[in-house]
Amino acid sequence: MQDATLEKLVRAAGVVSSDRLRIALAQSRNTQVSLEEVLLSNGFINRRWLCDLYARDQQVKTVNLATFIPDERAVGRLPEAVARRHCILPMQEIQESRCLCVAMTQASDIVALDAVRAVLPPQWIVDVRVGVRHEILSALDQCYGVELSIDGILAELDGDIPKLPLSESELSNNATSNGRARYAQPVVRLIDALLVDAVRRKASDIHLEPEQHYLCIRYRIDGVLQQVRSLQSAYWPAMLVRLKVLCGLNIAETRSPQDGHVSLMLEAREIDFRISTFPTLHGENLVLRLLDRQSSLVPLSQLGLPKEQLEPIAETVDAPQGLIVVTGPTGSGKTTTLYSMLNQMQSEQRNIMTLEDPVEYVLPAVRQCAVGKAIKLDFASGVRGLLRQDPDVILVGETRDRETCSTVVRAALTGHLVLTTLHSSSVLTTLYRLQDLGVHLCQLSEVLLMVVAQRLVRKLCVACRQCMPAPELPEYLWGETKQVFRPQGCTHCHGSGFSGRQVVMELLIPDTSTRAAMANESNPGLIIESSSRDFQSIEMTGLDLVRRGVTSLCEIRRVINFNPSLHSSPAYSLDSA
């Protein structure tokens, strides 16, 4: 970048005082050294600030490569000679959009971009991120000259089982001057390759389970556990130490459960991993939860909801005060739905505050707080504290007990918009659950804005789904549907027949008649029936998805407890749909 352009950027950003900038400009003229080098050598600016300045000027994203993990597919797209000559780091290959994501020191380097395009297939595009030079060079040492595929790494390990490292120093995460030596360890590369593979397959959890004679590796994909690998049990001690070191756990503690976390740069984005170890008969069991900010922060309009549900939800979250309850079992997407609602609410005129256990994703312009026993802060006391912070919107991660429920309802009654979750299976059981927690229905009649009960169902893979005649069901359930689809399995979906997930909901938005029934302390079942809105149960919403070819009948039955009367047809079986 030319000195004049850099000077303009530095002045506009205000990261260097006028006096220091004047000194740097004079030194640059007298020594014929670039302004960038003078600013860096004098300590007036660091490389991270410089990277941010360039990215802002060129309107591209920055990347922190200190925790970078290479992707063998992306590395295979860019020859080492090109990567090192132009200081380009291949980060992610996106086959669907024919795109290679790379990190460079300057996104405006036309020569470097042309060199990348020259080795890519026709019609491919280059997505550029800006990174710090020394981090790119260190990451390149991890990409080239070593085996990155899981099968290739396992072939290396087969001959060196007695030499597997078990020390913390050998399996550390310090990618500094010894980064190349550290990455020469096959165990380090094996763990990284498994993490990349799990992210690429869109897994939500990685299970590493020691059996008597082998190590079982399973991924939870679209809510279902799938076995992906079986490894020699001799690999597990070194793999376990590596993961403990990576997540900051005590490697000497093997008899008690431990929890930790680490953020890593995979697939051109930062992903948070939550680790949990647990002692079992054949060794420590380990589960990694993947928290991908990109997949969780979804606008309401992209949740896949039908218009009949999307529009009333969007209207309700704009209300100035009241109570919104989202329910469902663990793993049903409640957090994603709540974050989508908060995203819809964001405004400079609103103070949004949250209490979470833990904070899973950082939301811009939202004040988030993690509750926990260690800091003697629970949901109930947290809500009382938040009420003194002049909030407009309060998100309470979970209403677990009477005290929390009481403070949540009180906050809604005093003019705040409150969102929370409950572990209940339907709108009806939510009303009963709120009663169990000490809330009178007459109180709910004043504050309840909406109850959402939801599940996540797997979507059929559009590349391989098979058409079949619709099962014989009562006409009021099935309508005039003549055909539906069932899973088949192909390379696109790794043989499962499904790809991705879809939320399915039932929705209660109280109207005048519903509130009157609540005020009279009517039976919750009668309250739902009293609504003048057309209440559609989660079962019927699920059948709509089957009719539209989004999912299969067997998947709806797997996730939702249908009324037994719906199972009378012999055609209504897991094998047929």
C-alpha cells in the first residue's frame, strides 16, 4: 500500500497521534523506508491494527489465524510454491458455490489474486480475508509438507504406536517458532483433521468413546448420532491428552469429570468447542459440542416457517412488553429461535440484556451475562439485577424454578418484554407447567404474548429422495395428497437420506377470548380451544412438511409423539415412509 494511502487511513482511524505520525513520515522520507515499516518498527502501531485498517479500507473481513486448523481440500487447491511466493493461505473450499476462501496481507494485491485464479478451475471465484503476515506464514507451515487427510495420518500412526507422545509439551497448542515441529506430530494433525471433518459434515457434537478393544468415533448430525470411525484403542491416550491440552484441562485428572472450551479457526470462521470428559469402565469418554455462530444467528425469515406462523411471530416480537415462552426438549433449536427473535428486535432505541447458562454466541449490541454457581449468580437474582439496568428486553435462558418464574412474570408485568424457555412438550403442557411453577392463569392473561412449542426434523436430501404413494390416513389429516417422499441415501447426504434440519412449531398467541378464559382460570385445554385463531398442532404442522416433500413421515414420527389414533393404518410405518 502506498504511503499516502496509509497515512490517510491512519489519520482517519486516529490510532496514531499527530506527533508520532509526523515523526514517522519524516523518518520514512529520510531513510527511504516505507511508512508501514517505520510505524511497526517504532511500535506506533501493531500488525493486528494494521490488518484491521487494510480490511476496513478494502471492505473485506479480517481473520485471526493464531488458532488456525488447515483443511486438506483447500490446501490441495493451491500449490505450495504459489502460496509461499505470494503469502496466501488457503482456508476453505466451497464446492457448491465454486469458491476458494484465502487469507492475504492485502486484498488489493492483483498479482497474487491472478496467481490464485490461474490454478483454479474455470468459473471459480476467490473470497479474500485479510490476515497478519507472520500468522499466515506460520499457518502455511501447517499446510504443506505434512499429511492432512485422516486416512493418511492413520497410516503414519500405524507404524509408530509405541512412540505416540503423551507429554503436555509435545502436544501443546503453541504455534509459535516451533509450530512446524508441533504439527509434525501425527496425533495433533489427527485431532485437527477430525475437527475439520465434523465441521464439514455439519455435526453438532463429536463423541469419542473408548470400548474394550477400540475407540468409537460418532458425530451427531441433524440430531442423530452416526458412527464415522473405529480406531485402535492404542491411539486414545495421546488423543485424549491432546484434546485436554487444547481445551485447557488437567491432563493428570482421569477420575473426575472435567469441562472446558476452546475457539478455533476452521472453514474460514471461528468455531467454539465445548469439551466434557467423563470416566467410564474403558477409559475417559469425551464429547465435544460445536457452537457455530454462523449457523445459529439466523434471521426469522430464514427459519423456514410457513407464512401463517412467521407473520404473527414477527408482529409479536415487536411488542413493547409482555412474556414470550419458547418450549421444547434439549436440542430442539430453542436458542436459535430466541436469537432470531432478538435479532429482529435490535434497535438503537432498545436496551437488550440476557441471562444465559452459558453464553453460547456473542450477539452485537446486546448485553449478555452468564449465570453460574461459581459467581453466585442464578437466573432469579440475575433478573432482579437486570431490572436495575433500565432494560427494554430481557432474555432469561431458562425458567427452572418457582423463584425464577415469579421474577420473570413480575418483570413482564412491570413493562418489560421478557423472553424465556421451558422444558415442556407442547403449548398445552406449557400452561400446566407455568401453573406448577406458581403462576396463576389470571396473571398470564395480562402478560402472555406467545407460546412457541417446537422440534427440529431432518430435511430430505433433494438429490436422492424417493417418491412413493401417500399412506392411507383420514382425509382431515391428509387432504388430497397422493404422493409423499422417503429417504434414499447418496454421496451428498453421506448415505443418510437427509440433509439439514427444519423447525416445526405449534403456536399460541392469546386473543381476547383466550385472555378471558385465562382470567376465569379455565382448564388449559379449554383456553386453547377458546382461541378464535386457527390453532394448528405441531403434529399437523409436521404433516404439512410431509405433504410439501420437506421431510418424511417416519422422521415426523421419530421426533413428535403422535396421537395413537393416527397409527391405525398399516401403511403408517417407519419402513414405508
